[in-house]
Amino acid sequence: MKFVLNNEKPYYGEKALRKRKFITNGLLGGSVFLLIITVISLWLAMNQARVFSKVHYYLDTWYISNVSSELYRLMLSAHEIKSEDYEQGKDDISLRLDVLYAVLNKESNDLNYRTEFKEYVPDAENIFHELKTLTIHWSDLLEQAHDDKSLMLVSNTIIEEAKPLRLKINTTIAKFNQSYNIKEIEQKEWQGKLAILFMFSFLILLIGIILFIWRLIKNHQVTEAMADTLREANYTLEERVKERTLALQYMASVDELTGIYNRRAFMEKAESLIIKCNTLDLKYGLLMLDIDNFKSVNDHHGHLAGDKVIKSVTTSIRYVFLESGIFGRIGGEEFAAILPLGNKPNLLEIAEKTRRLIAENIIVINDEVTISVTVSIGIAYPDNTDETLTQLLSNADVALYRAKKAGRNRVSQFNDANNAPHS
């Protein structure tokens, strides 16, 4: 199953990933299996080629032909004695018998022909055994011949007894040739089958490797797509967390009704401003403002009208402290502001400006009702750099209480020498 983040890049679910992993493992296993089959095919082909290349397959025929040739030379020597064409016939026949016996003697023969004879021509060994026995017999007869007549009899005996044996040997050679032809046909069939098996295995292996590589490439692409999707999701999540954090910070530091700092945020910002002013050796002051007779507004016009009054007062304060200073709502109808003075007019003038602006403002409650309110303001300056914000607020509250007591709609300064509120 595919999922989409922000309607863009798809990424894969757990089942799809398991399926892709199963297919990849299957292709890998199939490729390994086909590789094993190919190696086995190569091994069989090499082993069969090694068997086909053994020399004794062809030396068997050469050995039988050699025996036939030596027997023919022996018969030819016997014929030469019979026709009196060769004076030293006895020595020649003796030499031929020795050569033939040496060829037939297994102890002096290194050729491994017995197995092939028994496999293809079972009577070949019997023929050579008989020929060897006759060769020994002929040698004995030749040793007993002491004149031409007896030598002639030995020659006739050799010719008569060798003819059927030579015929058998030639028949054996023909059988061997036929056997070798059959064997060669079998070898070619095996070679063809092995070649087909090898080519088929190699083709399947090549296809498997191509599919496996293709699957790896696809998996890599899917992995990259998933990584991009996860990076995007992580980035989006981080952005949302940041936005949510800022929203929570805003909600925790801003008064919901007025949009200015609440008491906690005002205290934190004011503390920072005091530290900065003390570091730079700047003068600063604090004022506390309270709406006069606010309870009567709620009692006569309702709490919605009271909220409008608070918002209107906030707007006036924001207008005065727009350029500098920190202000906030620290109670129901109480506000506080702190600002560095520098070369600005003193805080008393700023407070008076604020008081007049609020008093002159007409607040529309509804189509039929409009009201105006006044505020009392208390001002306090720090006596030294060790004075805390809490002490400063307490002093400003004392000055505020003095303004209320003097008749409201007043500005009072805590450390005013005359100790008299201004209106």
C-alpha cells in the first residue's frame, strides 16, 4: 500500500516493503541456484571432455592393429621360406616370433587395454591368449627345426594356424571401430546435451542477474524516495513543532483579551530591560495604571462593555508606548509599563499624556450607549541599581493608591518631593 505525504511523493507501507524484500531475496536465491547449476554444468562438461581426451580409447585399436601387423609379417616370412625367396628364413621367423611375443606379453606392455576389451569385445583377450600360446609353440617348433624340410613344415604350420587367428583379429578390429563409432556418437550427443544445458543455465543465470540488479536499482530508488519523504516529513514536523511552540509561547506570554504581555511575560521582559539599563547606565522608570470605577462599568453595562473598555485603554497605552518601553496587563483592570528614559521627557509627562488620551477617548458600547473612563497612574523610579522589579512595582502601587485617594484621574509619583498627585 502506498501513502502520500502532502499529496506529493508516495512511500510504501510495511506489507509492501515485506513483499519487496521477499521478491529481492527470491531473486537472490534463484540467482545463486542458477549459478550452482551453471558451475555443475561446467564441471560435467570439463569432466566429460577429460574422459573423451583419454589416449587409451585410440591406443586400443592401435594395439590390436600392431598385433595384426606383426602376425602378418610373421606369415610373410613363412611364405618367403616356402617359396625359397629368403635364405636366412629361420633367423627372420625367430625375430618375428620374438617381436610378436613382446607385443603380446602383458608384463612388458604399458597399455591399459583389458578394460576396454572386456567392455566392447569380450573375446579379444581370448584371441590374444591363444595367439600367445601359439607363438610359444611356434618358437619351440622352430628350435627343433635343423634342416630345410623341418623349417618348411614349421612355416606351413605357422601359415595354416595364423590365418584363422588373423581373420579373428581383423574381425576384432572391425568390431572395435564399430564400437568407437558408437562411442563417438554418444560423445557428440553428450556434448550437445551439455552445451544446451550450459547455454540454458547461462541464459537463465544472466536473466536472473539482470532481474536481481533491476530489483536492487528499484529498491534503491524506493529507499531514496522514502528517505526524501521522511526528510520532508521530518522537516514539516519540525516546522509544525516550531510553529506550535511559538504559538504556545505566544499564548503563555500574551493576554488573550488585549494582545499585550500578561503579568508573567511582563515581569520577564521588565527584568531583562532593568539589567540592560543598569549595564548601560541608563535611567528608567515604571508606571502602574488602574481604570477608575471599572466595577461600575461591569455592573451597569455588562462584562462585554468592560472588555471593550479594557481594549480601548490598551489601544491608548500602545499608542503612547509604541516606540519604546514594555507594557502589559498585570491584573483585571491594572496595567504596568517600564521604559528607559534617556533624553526623552520624564515619565511624569508621559503618564500625563496617557491619562489625558484615555479620558478624552469615547468608547462606543452599542448604537445607543457611549461611555468614557479615566485612569489613575502611579510612577516610581529606582533609588539605586540594587532595587528589584518587585520593589519598584510596590512603590508604584503606593503612588497609585495615593492618586486614587486624591480623587482618581490623577498621576502620582512615589518619590515626588511634594508628595502631591497631578491631575
